[in-house]
Amino acid sequence: MLENESVELLKNQKGIDKCPPDKLALYTNVDYNNSEIGDILLISPDIQLDQEELESYGFDVGQHDGVSCVVNNMNQAASLVAGLNLDGDILNVPAMSSIPSLVPQGWNDLTRSVVSAPVALVTLEISSESPLNVILGQENNIELNIENKSSITVPGVTLEVTVKNNDLITVVSYPEIIDLPGSEITTIPVSLKGNKTGETTLSVRIYTPIGFINQGSNTYDVNAEVKGVITLKLTLDKQIVLLTGETKSVPLKITNQSNVTINGLIVGATSGNDAIMTVGEFNSSVDIYQNDSVVIDIPLNANSSATGTTNLVCSLTPPAGYENEGDNNITSTVTVTAERELEVLQEFQASWAGEGGYLYSYMLTLKSQNTRVNKWELSFQLPSGAVVSENWYESQKNWLTKVEVDGNVILSNTTGHTIDPGVDLPLQIQLVYPDQSEYYKYIYSLSLRQIQ
């Protein structure tokens, strides 16, 4: 029970004389507790108490033995309030007056809050976007709107913003004192930080200063959803060639370009035609650290007798509460053939710092099964920020042309360097990456095509 000399509880007392001068007295029974003994709450002028505060003094309201009788020995009016948060309808109690029974007024046991001062009635309405969308791992600025539908300005309103589950959302900041001009909508910025994905309730409470009672609601609840907004990038060979009966694993690179670690990402892989090629089993659940990559080997099984072309479709399903704004799927063309006419193999050699980044060296082996290839075109795909080494190309451009656009590279021979059947053509190549990573040891979408 709270102690405050401005508010005093008299247990098991009766009589109109128990209300001293310059006090407001609330009685739990009619006829000043004379017919049935009860409690009396004495309140000094210019105090407002909501239901929680009244009950903190041991004076229960809103049920049987609530407020049934009132004496006002102050030189100013007082107000009984129906709302438990100092809002809603009011009953005016004039200065130097008493009401032996609140039954005729329909207010018996109806009081939930009280103000020992005259009040002006206003209508305030709180609103916001619903639900509130909060992004995981960052501060989010949301807006609350409070419309003052009255012509009276309400100054010095205290604002309180809380969340039901602080593990999900932290309330970072908001203005605690605001003025609400008459007939205007006031927009209030609130900063929230998303800690974990999920849903909770954001609660708003406004406290009007003494002298104002809101006939609307002083509380507002809205659902708040914390979502992980992520950007995932998929990289897969654009074309895959398999010999009949061959089993081969192709690397699927998943890059997390977000500042959020993702646990339980589900990777799917399907064949467009199981009669030509099937997808084997692999670990489909993946965890990816923020701003990192992982590579999943997707096992492909070519039919031992059928040939043809189909698609390999790889897809991502983020865990609940996450939205991927990047690649949700990627498709590769898979050709199953009885004989691989042209082929290019790759082997990572070494890496070192240079040319403003890190040089990666590969040995490529160009092969032809039956045909002499005089003119050929070698193409591949590079990640963002990677380029062909300028120093390396300077040493090769007397016989090699280069086209490099948005990470897509095409190298073509101009003189010599033919590919003869059964005679491998080695080509050492150097690429420059912005940083170092295990995932740069493989060149994606490496393809060889005959021009002449």
C-alpha cells in the first residue's frame, strides 16, 4: 500500500463528518457507510488517480464495494471517471456538495478513476500503422498519431510506450512529454530495435495533465512483427554437361549480403525431367553468418541410357520470420550426352595480394573429343568486385581478346592456340578479387564454345 499524506485510507469508518475540510471523500457504501460499514478514501485537491493507483492505496474500485457515495468539501469541483485509465465518461461533483448515493445517477460502483479538480473534456484518439513492421537487427523509426478531435489544446501530455516481450523488441526512444494542439493530428516518432523474429504487442499510454479528461481511450495496443529482411545471392553454373550414367556434384554458392546471421535456411534442388537427370540427397539445412557465403554440393545423376536437355532448379526457403529480398531460386540448363565434344576443366593453383586486391591463379584445360577447334570462346562469371587481372591480360592479348561486362567474361583466341582432338590446351589465368575467400577457388559458369 502506498503512503501519501495527500491520499489517506480510513478502514471500517462511517459518517459524513469523516471528510475534513478541503478534502474529497469516496465511500464504499451508500449513506456515508452508515447503513453498512466500509472504507473511506480521503483525497486532497488537484490530484488524479487511475484504477491502479486507487487500488495501490487499498481502495478497490470497479466492483462491489467500489464508490457508492461521495463528499466534496473542497472549494472546487471534482470528477468521478468511468475509465480505469482516467478516460471515458465523467460525473461532476460540485464544490462543497455531497451525494449520499450514486445509484440514482447510475454511477454506483462505476467509478474507476478520480480527479479532485474541475476538468475539461477532450477527445483524443491514438492510431498507427497495423501491424507495425520491425526489421531485425536495426533501429526502426515508426510513427504514432494522436488526433485531438477537440478544439482545446492539451499541453504537457505524458507518453509511455512499452512492449509485451522485451526479448523481441527494445523501445529505444520517444518524446515523453508532448503538446496536443486542438483539432490537429500530432505525429510522434518512436524508435524500436528488433532483437529476435516473432510477434508481440506494443502498448501506448497517454497521461493527460490534471484538468483534462479524455473521453476517448488513453491506451492503445497494436501488433508488432519483427522480421529478418535479408538479401541472399545465388550462384550456379549456367550450363552443365553430363555424360550418360555420370554422377557429378555441382557447387551452389549462397551469399548472405545482410548484417544478420541466418540459421535453418532450407535449400531445395529439383530436376525438370527425372527421366534425363535426377538430384541426389544432400544436407538441405544451412546456417550462414552475416556477410558470408556457403557452398552446397548438389549431386546430379545422369540417366545411363537417355540423353537430352532439362533444367536444374535450386531454391531457398528462409526460416519463419525472414523475408529474402534477393534470389529465391536459380536455374541451370543440364545437358546429358553420350559424348562430351568440348570440355574445359579448372584447377585452383594459388592466391596472393596484388593489383589492389588478391590475385587467384587457375590452370584451365581445354579439351576436344573429335574435332579440331581453330577458333574458340571461353566464358565465365565473376562475383561483384572481381575482374580479370590486367597484368595477366597484357601478357596474353597478342593472341587473346577479352570482353568483360557486369561480371560476365568472354575470352577468345585470335591466332594459334587451337584445340586438337586428344591434345589438351592448357591456359593459366589470373583473376583479381576484392578480398580472400575459400569460395573464390571455383570459377562459375565456365564454358567452352567452338567458333570455327
